Amino acid sequence: MKLQLFNTKLVGMDYKQLSGRDFPRFSGIKTFFRMPFVPVDSDYEVGIVGIPYDGGVSYRPGARFGPSKVRDLSSLGRGYHWSRDVNIIDKIKIADIGDCPTVPIDQQKTYDRIKDYFEHLLSLDKKFIAIGGDHSVTLPLLRAAHKKYGKLRLIHFDAHLDTYPAAWGCEYHHGTFVRHAVEEGLILPEKSIQIGIRGPLTGESDLQFVNQHKILVTTVDDVRANLNSFLNALPDFGDDPVYISFDIDCLDPAYAPGTGTPVPGGLTTYETQKILRALKVNHLVGADIVEVSPPYDSSDITALAAMDTLFELLCLMGLSKKT
């Protein structure tokens, strides 16, 4: 029996947040940003989707619980962006379209389900922000986006390069998605950027792949030396199709302790806000936030950081000039 991925569509929905002044933010059924929950075939423009899967982690598990925790904390989200002077809820139709089906004990079946789900979503001319889940889920998301848009420019926030080799005889894990995306021709490596990279490597050979394929790697030192200079030097992505992958461990563990592979010396939430607001992107086609692991979180601060990043991505996507 074929898996039923999609439901009957809804049209004419009023895509507004559940008001915190009518229903306190601790009340109500939890959805991303208190937006309506609708089937994937409905008439929204940007769908927020959970991907509850962490079968690709190499250290601390728990990211399968990330989507539900971010849903919970995003009750604190509001629509008006002070710096951008825009209410993104009024600008675009945003919806929670549920969780993508996954198979917790089978990575290949999970990849297939993610790819099928998002290929269908993209065939409807929707955009999406996926909430993971570990970083291995980005590869099938890129496969789906590539089928729709061709080769993508990747903006990758992370502590790690994610260009690493197979481990334990397993070719796919949460540290390999960039390598596979390059080898499969999904992205343009020489026109992509990695932000927030830091920490010790297994050896100098870990840099061979990014150097060979001319990926622009920027470290926390680059950001911290002079933030304004770093922001001004960010590439202009023009009208090219762009995908943003935001691993929450790009943040310092002080700001995001609830993650699978924490690395000291990371970005602050303020720095990531400034970087996201400075990105010159006209055609953001998809994005994800991954590696939120609630079992290791403290006072929900990691989930709060993910919620704030979700807000910035929604604004960046909604303000993209190209449709």
C-alpha cells in the first residue's frame, strides 16, 4: 500500500496568528508561530514543516523531538519585525503543514519519504522552512529543491564543515550532507558560503574537500574580528536560487546547549540575527533549522534561539523579490 502523504486541500484560509491578546500564549493547540495548521495542498505560500528524525547523529541524540519543542516555544513568536519595518504575517501566507513522515529505524526510507513529500510541496510552487531533526535530513531536502530549481547556492550556518567522509562503514550521517550535495551536483560549491565554522578537526585533510571545491568558509574569528566588515563583505546572491541550512550548533553552547555536537567558541544569537538580516538574497527557495535536541536543552534557550531564527528566515523568505 502506497504511503498517504497528502491530504485534502483548504482554500480561502485566513492566514493569521492566533492572537495572544485573545488566547494567552501558553494556551491553545501548538502550531509553528501560532499559524493555522493546514494540509500541504492548501493555498499558503510558505509552509513550516517538522522533520522528526535523528537517525544520522554521531554523538547525542534527541533532535527527533526538535520540531515539537520549537512548535511549543514559537508560541512566543510575533509578526512585526522592528528592524525591517514589516509585519511578515501580513506580507505572506504562512502555515504549519505538519510533519513530514519519517521512519526512525531506516535512513533510506526516511530520505525517500522526505524527498517525495518536498517534491510534491515544491511542485505546488510553495516555499518551505523545515524544522529538524538532525542535519542528515538536509540532503534529501536539497535533492527535492534541486529537482525544482536546478543547482542551488547554499548558505550554511554550522560549527562543522559537514564535508566529512563515511564513518563506521556508513556513507550518510549528519556530517556528510555538504560533501554529498557537491558530489551529486545539487549545489554550486564555488558560489556557496559556510558561516560559524570553528573547533578542532581530525586532521588537515578535513580541509581538502572545501579547498578543492572552493567553498567559501568563514569562521567565528572572521565574524568576531569586525562584525560590520564581515556583514559588508557577504556575497550578493542576486536572483540565483538559494537554500539556507541553519545548524543550531553554529551558536555557542552558552546560547544553544541543546544540540547533538556542541562546540565552544561559537556565534551569539545577536551575531546570527545581524548576519541573517544582512544577507542579500532575492530568491530564497527553501531553508531548514536542524540539530535542536530538547533533552539537552536548558530552560528552552536552544528552542528559543531556533524560534528566533525561524522568524528571521520567514522575513527573509517573504521579502525575497523573486517568486
